[in-house]
Amino acid sequence: MNEFITLIENRREEFKSILDPNTVPNDIEIKLSNQLQVHWHNLPIPASVYDREFSIDSSSASRTLANGIDLFIIRALMVGSDGTEFKQMKFELLKGIRDPTTASTFERVLRDLIEIEIVINNSDQLDGGFVMIDGNLYGRFTHMLQQLRLKGWETLPLQLLDAMLKLFDLCLEKNITLVGVSKFSKTRVLCSAMLSELGTPVRDPDIMDVELLYRWKHGEEGFTTPLLLGEYAFVNEVRAMHDEPERYRKRFFGSIPQEQQDWGTEIIKQVPLAPAMIMFHLIPSKNEQPLRIDIPASCLGLNDKIMDVSPFRFVNPEIVEPVVQQLTAAWGGTDVYNALLYVVDKEVRLASATMDKVYRSVLAREFDTPINYDRNTRRFFS
């Protein structure tokens, strides 16, 4: 403890300037704070605009076995406001993963995929519904645009893109309002857009949106002017996908099986034609952290595609008011940021005891072999 206090003392002023919300702002921060006033809107009266509401979340766990094999279990749950429940699970055993980053990417993409698949597989039950997925939607399109360096799973990112495209079509067909709700986001896109308005375009400003909102909107409630996100996070990729999809596939998905190459090229070709994404920040109650909200533009009646919007533009805030009303009607406080999302988060969570006692013992019984963890894994999970 004394060492920690000594470190603080030696760098007190440096750290205070980072933590203190009353630090004198620089010129860019002053411009952003003024522009934020222009793009800040009062909350409409909370109301249940949509009769049927659903929420989706997932959880996962991975363990390395004594023989070097990696075990993955991924679960997804969709819960309806009428009490209905839909479940889905994935189970994989993989060998030869040397890079822990590859393993964590594999697990993350599988979770993103299963959350989309559970909506697609049960879409007949969702007509006219308000469907919330925990996490942002735009990032699922932009974070993994090349093959996974894992033998037999090179196409996994394409599977996610394909599922997203199918889901957008289903939302139009069945009048589903799809909403991504992120509890926390480190995006800088609002700051970038406001600086562009001021004639000072900065693609990656030093200040995050959440930092701006915490400093100048803490203690208030409201939402920011919605942004329509198009090429913003992947300008070069979108243009390459549109202009030369086969060349893009050969360059970034060069190891996928021959029988899937035409399919892969077609998926790549469709990405720039996917709906642009509406994104805004919502502070549903005073002194609360902002939520990031993502909605496919097509769900709110806009026809803009990703390639149509370069890189972003503000849209009329009235277009998202029904969504804001629905979300604030279900606000339950700091921990219960949304009643239904809170329920699904609690129910889907994969506890260590479940993984290490229930699933582990089932595996051992079904395959009639002991399931032993490697030495490093045993340090944390018995």
C-alpha cells in the first residue's frame, strides 16, 4: 500500500489532470462542449410504444485441457416480455490453437454469431416486435473483415456477415425493430462528426464520446442527435468490397475452401449494400452512464446503405423518439439499465461452477474419458 501511495505522490498532478472533471478544457474540448449543446435533446415521455419486446444476450467459457485441446461453450438466450424463452448453444473442441488472441477472437465471433442466429431461427415469433441485442450492431460489421487464422474456421467472419445480412432482410419482412444496446462504449464518432461540422475534421480525436458526455452532461438526462454511420469505420474496405469483391475475397479470405469461394465473394459484395446504422447516446436518467444505441436505418424507414454514407451524417432526432420512449419506459436504475436485458443477462450467464462441474462431468460421462485441465487453467478453475 505504501508503494502505491508513493507512486501517486510522484505523479499526482499528472493523474489529477486526467481524473478531475474540472480541469481547464483545451480549445478542442471547448468547441465540442458548445457543439454538444446543439446536438442534445430532452427525453420524450417514456411509453411502451411497442407491444412485444424481446431481449438477447449470450455468455461463453473456454478451458484448455491437459492434452492441449481447447474447449468452448457458448450459450444464447432470448426472452420475451410475454414470458417466452428461446435458447441456443454451441459447443466446440479445437486443437492446435497456439495464439491466445486467435482463441479469444474465435470465442467472441461465435458469441456475436449465436446472438444473430437465435433471432433468425425464431423470427416467426417476432413479427412487429422490438428486439434488443446486448452490444453494438455496427461493430459486428467492421471488427472482423478477414479470415480467421484457424484451420477449418477461416469462413467464420463471413458466416457472421451473412447472418447479419439475413437478419436485416428479416427485420424488413417481419416489421421487426432491431436495437443494439451497449452498456458502455469508447467510440469517438460523435466527437468526430461534431468536429467535422466545425470544419476541423479529425478521424480519431483524443476525446471519447463518453468522456465528453461525462464531463458536460453528467447530472442531465437526454440523448444525442442520431448519427447515420456508413463507411466511417471501414472506408477503404467498403470501396474495395464494392468495386472488386472477388479480389477482396482472394486477398483477405484466400484460404477458404474452393466450394465456398463464390459464396464468400457474394457475401463480400453485399456488405456495402447493407443498411447504414443509426447510432446515438442515451442518458436515461440523471447521473447515469450513457448507453450507446444502434439501429439499422431500414428499421426506421431510411433506405441509406453503408456505401451511401461517407463517412457519417446527422439525422432528424424525431426518427428515434419511439425507440427512446420504449427504452426509458423499461429503465430500472443503475444496475437494471433495461428490465428485460437485465433479466436475460442474469439468466444466460455461464457460471464457473456450471462450466467446471456440470458441463465437464457431462463431457467425461458421454465420452467415457477424464476431462483434465492444463496446469495453467487449474490455477483458476478446479
